[in-house]
Amino acid sequence: MSMPTKLYKYRSLADDMQWQYARNIIVDNEFYFCRPTEFNDPFECRPMFRVEGTVDEIALYFYKLLSRNRPELDEQSRRSMAATKASQMAADPPGQLQAFIERFHETQINNYGVLSLSADPENILMWAHYANNHRGICLEFSTDKALDNLCYAEPVTYQDEFPTINVLTAGDDPPQMMRTMLITKSKLWKYEQEWRLVDLDGHGPKQFNPGTLTGIIVGAKCSEESLGRLVTMANGRSPKPAFYSAALSNNAFKVVISKNPD
């Protein structure tokens, strides 16, 4: 799938907290990368871990874990500890190794941050669910790689089954394994046309290039008062984003977006 030239962030303006989130983006050039545990779908980040391999392969898996997470250990200590752990796990009741790995990766995945965006600014469900029933806004961002790193966002994969990961073979590329967990969702969410930017350095606020914000789409039921506040926020920006109005179509179930006069 090719990268869209624009990606979008729907935002509610329902209360002071939501206005602060909007202000963080419009005034402070700040995205918030959330923890995976903050996702609104409890089915996310629940892959089917498979542990299929020999004792030697299990030992190699633990050796790689120790190399990444216990750099203070010398080579001999890592290999000895990995071999001991693999032998213990191989002798344990079935499923114990898999349970250990699942707990470990549940802990690890929350070390990452995720920014969720959409490729569709006209989706009536998105306006209803994420922009307070069309009373909020949809922010438009450029994916031009010369401006910022949104060009590295990845499209979410929508499928019926949990992703399956054999950790003994996927362990050579932990970041990619985590991405697989973070960008797979149920097909029921396909309407969102979601793209995600994964930050391996953690969650929290992250600055973006001011030129990345290119437009503010005002919801069909957004009040004049809210529009005035948004214009005031945007006036301090350079470059200034364009303003658009979203309207309800008169003859179809769709949203029509038009550019406001300068």
C-alpha cells in the first residue's frame, strides 16, 4: 500500500481536556504517542505466540534476550544462564515456556509509543466516534519526508485471526515482531483506514515540524465559538494551516469537505 500524501487525526472538543489535546497539537506542535495498553480495543496486541524449536533453539532465544537486556553480563555468563534456563523450561510442564514469553512481551510492548492516524477525513463513523458527533475537528498532516517522520507510518493490517508469531524464529528482529503486534487489528475496524507510527523510544509527547500540520477541518456541527477559538490558536502558527468545513451531504450518507475562504 502506498503512503498517502496526507494523514488525519480526529479530535473531540467536548471539554477542557479535549481542548488541551487540540491545543497541544495546534499551538505546541506536539503529538501524543500512547502506550499500547491505552488502545480502545482490548483485543489488540494479543498475538498467538508459538514456541516451536529444540532446546538449543530455546537457549539461543534466551541468550539473545540476555544480550539485549543484560549487557553487563560477560559472554560466558550469558551462554551459561541461557542454557540453564532452556533446560529448565524444556523440563517444565507444557505451556510454561509460552506463558513466560507472553508475560515478557506484554511487559516489553508498553515500552513503545504509538501515534494513530487515518487516511480518510470523510468517514462519518470516525466523525461520530472520535470527533464528538461532528462537533469536533479533523487535523490534516503532510507525510512529506522532508518535513517530518510521518512518512514512516505503517498501514494497519485488518484480519479475522490474531497474528501468529514463533518467537524462536522472530527473535532476531524484536522491533519488527513488536510492530506486527502493534499494527494488526480485527477486520471490524477496517473502516478507520488507520496508519500507525511506532516510536521504539517510548510513549508520551513528541514534537513535530510545524509545517507538518497543513489543515484543520471543522466538523459539520462545530459551534461558531469553537471555530473562533481554533482560528485564534492557528493564527500564531507559521506556516498557517488551511481551514476547511465539513458539511452533511443533502442527498447521500457522506461528509462533504470544502476549503474556507482565506
